[in-house]
Amino acid sequence: MASFYEQVINALVYELFFSEELHAAGLGFFDLVNDASLPTLDSLPSSKEARLQGLFDLFQKLQMPGHPLRIALDKLQTLDLVRIVEDKS
């Protein structure tokens, strides 16, 4: 779950620094995150267990194969720019 949220944050950073390249590939992570209506941490329950459950429930929804954010994250990994930055062949 942490890895998925890290991918989302990394995608937002990529869009900040390489917006032209990502937009040319049809990727717009800020729009996708906005469309997903992610809750703020303050809006999650205060107990640790309930907060983790809320984040897990959201994770399950967002990482489903047909979700637009999951599709975009998968497409992001195909870009040469990302493979170079992440040192992947």
C-alpha cells in the first residue's frame, strides 16, 4: 500500500518537473488525483486503526486495474524519461 501511494507522489513530482513530456503522453496526474477526491488526513478518523482502514479502502479502490489513476501510473512506467530517471532498462 505504501508503495502505491509513493508511486502517486512520484507521478506528481514528475508532472511538476516534466509537465510537457507527461502531457504529450496524455498524462495529467494532478487532474487524476483531483478527480479521485482524495480525503485529507484530517478528514480521516482519528484512531490509528480506523485511519489505516480508510487509507486501505482508498488504496483498494485506486489500484484496481480499470481505475484511471492505476492506468496512468502503469503508462508512466513506459516513458523513456521515467525509465532513465529510475535507472530501469
